[in-house]
Amino acid sequence: MARVKLLQPEDCPDQPALIERIRNGRRGNVINVYKMLLHSPDIASVWLDLVNVVRWKVDLEGRLREIVIVRIGYLNRCAYVVNQHVPELTAPEGLTKEQCDALADWRTSTFFSERERAALAYADAVTRDVDVPDAVFAELRKHFSERQVVELTVLIGAYNMHTRVGQALQIDPEPHHTR
């Protein structure tokens, strides 16, 4: 059970524009993370903007974005994020359930390309240690432009924020998203 009340849109009659933006960005839904964030409308607004930018307005292909997001969900033990993405957001990017499950221990898997493995190693280092070893960064640079490195780093940071807030506040899974 969530540690803070999940507000319904009708609980926020003074926020119709924000609720409409959330619905437009989530295929008509106000999902639980936003129901929690509506306690602070300014944070909800900025969160929505950040997530939309790192998911849709970057020079990183969708498959790679989803691989990194799901991996961070596993690393931070955030079932909410994993369940939100697998399979609804991962399948359209060509990822199977088996591939998504393999992200829990990607180093032993053969599912991922060298480029994807470099991004996963980087995501692991940023998430677990913050300090990234030079060898991990050098491998990343073989596969990504400077713009892509910046965007990947911000994606990793954003989803570390997402998963840690989700875990700390124990956001309930969506009724239709349980694995």
C-alpha cells in the first residue's frame, strides 16, 4: 500500500490543465505515480516534462531506452517501474519478455549487443556506485556520441529518481500491471 494517499483527478479541482497534460502524455490515464505527485503540482509538472523529454526527445533508440529503464527498475528493486514498462512499453520496441527478464542478470545473457552492453554497464555503474570507472566510460564512448552520452546519463539519473521515489513511497502497482 502506498505511503501517501494516491489522489484522484477529482481531488485536484484546481489543477485541470496539469491533469489534462498528464492524461495526454499517458494515453488518457493518470497513473499512480502521478496520483502521488499531485500532492505537489509543480513537482508533478516538472516530472512529467523530464520523463517526456528523456523518453521521447533524445537521440537514443526506443529499445535502448527501455533496456536501460527496466535494468534500473531491477537494480533499485522497483517493481512499479518494471511492471509499467514490461511488456506494454518494451514489446513495441522489439523486446520479448525473456529479454526483459534477462535484464536482471544481463552479463550472463547473450540477448544484448555490444552497444547495449556498454549502456547497461554504464547504467549499473551510475546506479550502484555513482563514480564510473574509466574503462566503463571508455567502452561507452566507443558506441555513443557526446550528445548520446549526456542523454543516456540523464535518462539513467531520471529513472534512478523515479525508482527511488517509487520505492520510498511504495507506490501501488497499476491494477492491470502485475507480473
